[in-house]
Amino acid sequence: MHDVGSLDAEQRSAFGQAYRKRFIGPLREIIADGTASGEFVAKDPELVVWILLGMVYPFFAPAGGNHPTADPGTVDDLLDVLCHGLAGRE
């Protein structure tokens, strides 16, 4: 994603279409299926995907993964925050 700006317009368009079809689309379907089954609360799947990606992308940025507390458990923490939020549990 960080190199997309160096592509010409036609290549950027082709990449964007493939990115939406092969990456965004399947994530959106996972969220939509979870919502339909009642496993997830009803939220716009497209919005949820963008929220998830907003949480994840800093780990893939050129300097990503360099957060001082990032370790193998970071994925578990990220999924916990995404799926359960930060509210205290009773």
C-alpha cells in the first residue's frame, strides 16, 4: 500500500480494484456473516473493516511494529479491543 503512489494511474486503478476484491471484500464478508449470525452486533460491515484496518495498519507502516510494547501477544490484544472494546467486564 505504501508504494501505490509510485504507480501510474492505470496501475493504481487496477491495484485498487484487486485490493477491494481480494482483501477488503473477504473481510467485509466475515463481518457481514458474523452480524447475520448474531455473533457481532449490527454495524455497517464496510465501516467495521475500515476501523479494523485503522487499528492494524500502524503495525505494517515502514516503521511499524516498533512500538515499545508490541510483542507476539499484540494480535490477541488488538482482537480483544476490536471484539470486546475497552469497557470493564462484569
